[in-house]
Amino acid sequence: MTKTVLVSGASVAGPAAAFWLHHYGYSVTVVEAAPKLRPGGQAVDFRGEQMKVIDAMGLTEQLRAYETGMGDQLLLNTAGKPIVTVPSSFASGELEILRGDLARILYESTQDYTEYVFGDRVTSLTETADGVEVTFRHGAPRRFDLVVGADGVHSGVRTAAFGAEARFRKDLGYHVAGFTAPNHLGLDHSGLIFNEPGRGAMVYSGRDGESVTVILYFRGDPRGYGRPDLERQKEIVADVFAGAGWEMQRLLSAVDDAPDLYFDTVGQISLDRWSTGRVVLLGDAAWCAGPGGSGTGLAMMGAQILAGELAAAGGDHVVAFERYEQRLRKAAHVGHKNGAGSGGFLVPENEKKLRSRNRMYKMLTGPVFGKVFDYMSSRAANAVQFREYAGKVAG
């Protein structure tokens, strides 16, 4: 009898898990709180061992067709003048693609054999002797053999199975917002990095020359803003960046009409265990590291390892979940170390620290420290080695 799995989350980790679980004979349902796939989003990159997972999924050619093709970026001073050229390898890796394009390709690659349910979410989980009884906000209760929480840092599955988010979340002291805006700067496969004390922006245009992706980082309410609605998100962004120099006001004028505004407090997730009974966490729901933690690539590797370990264990989820965690813990730890200092680098809080950060950019992009940066940028990506698994567990 084919085993059934509920996967919560249809961004990247969820559809990747659907791909690999189907590969090993499972019947998969993916539930997603959003009413449809989210467009746009920031660029995500893949390096080293992570590229082997993409190759194994047969997606390299498709992803290449939508890669950003980003070249160098310019670091600007507070007057908006270039002071450092940041090479593409600094942020773009071996392959870079917008998160929205990646999510769409993963969805399209799995929709023929995966049941996708949009506009709903898990509200409770009750484990029985042979499965998990799941209730949803809108849909009727259902039973599954296994449940995978791949629903991000604010995971509903994690809350239902492990407890409140506050128990596992550590905020890093700053916030992020992102949106798409018209490309009035004329950027062509290039980007700009601008900072003032306590706030800053990364602006880049890749494959789509008509628009730019704007990623804002800022220090605001140290207690966080909670999870505000869309109108409040726009108000916070406007308040924080009021009076910001360079081209910021023109870029921010696009926020009201942006179809893809993203807003959150930046933090890390840490749990002693990533599974309990028949429920297991994947990606940011389990180990969110923050910027620089190679989260997207590791989530896709984690999906392959989770499904592969189930195959290797003959479907024994207790054994498989333990082995899955053993293989990924080191990589997650490296990602956490990389992400822990991201705030001081992305959004220095005062003039002195901003000048120090800019000097660091100059050193890291210079000939002497170039190899040091290459090591730093690939460390998280190569912290776990790709391994092929054979066999099927169900079917």
C-alpha cells in the first residue's frame, strides 16, 4: 500500500520534498496557506554540493533559463557614490534565481503527481498508532502516514507539534522587507548596495530589465513588529526610511503598488530535535539561519536526504528521521554561525560601524582576501555532501 505524506508549505522545501518523496513511491499532498504561488522575491543562489541536487532532479537546464545572470554590484557610500566593486561570486554563487521563479519551476515539475491545496493551513496534529490525524483551517480533517513541516520560519506544523514559535526563535536585531519596483536606475544584470546607519537597501536587476528587486534591511523596534497586516507593513517601511538619501524615496514610491511586498523580523530557529513521532521539520521550519546561511540550497538538499533516508530505512520513519537529522545537523550549525553576524554586515547601526563594514568589503573583494571569501561563501553550501539513495519504500 502506498504511504501518504502531508507536506505543509509550497515555497521551495515543500515542492522539493514532494519531488523526492514521489520518487521513492509516496503519495504526497502539499497544503499552502497562501492562495497561490508568491511571485518575485529575493534572489537565491546555489553552490558546490547543492548543484548536484539540482542536477539529480533534472532541473539544471530549466533553472539556467531563468537565472538572474547577475554581474558585479557596486557598494555606494552615504552620498550614493561608488566606493567598491563587489564581484558576482560574492552573492550569486554558481547559479542564482529569483525565489518566485524557483518555486514556480518546482511546482510545475511536481503538479502532475502531487495534490496541491492552496489557501489552507494545518491547525492541529494528533498522532495515532498508525498515522497522524490532521485538521485544517478550512478543509475537512484527514489522516496521513507522515507529516512534513516545510512551512518556513513561522511554521504552523512546528507550532502544532512542538510548541509556540517563541520557544525556538532568536531574533538577530533587524528586519527585512522586499518588493519589485520599476528599473528607473537602468540597471542591467547588476546591483547597487546602499546604507545609512541603521538602514539600507540592495537593489538589483537581472533577467527582467524592466524591473528591480529591492531588499531593505533596517533596525527598528527592538521588540519586533509582530506579524502586521499589509497596510501596516507599508506604514513601517515608510516611517523607517523617511528622509533616506540617494534614490531611496523614488524606489519606495513603488511600495504601495508592489504585488509582492515581503516583510519580517530576521531571526534564527533552533530545536533540539527536528522530529517527533511521525512529524518532521524541513528547511527554515527546522533550522532557519538567516541571510548568508545557505538556507535555500540546504532546504533542497534536506528534502533529498529526508526522502532518501526513508528509502534506505525501508520506510521506518523513526530510523529515517534520526539519520536525516544526523546528516544535516553540521550544515545547519555552519549556516547558523554564518547568519549570526549578518546584522552587523548588512545594516551597521552607526557611522563608525558602517565605515568599518565598508573597509571589510574592500578587503574581502581584494586580491589578498579573495580566497578567504570564497571559502566563507562555500562553507555552508559544502557542509553536507550529496549522496544518492536507491530503492523505493512504497508503491
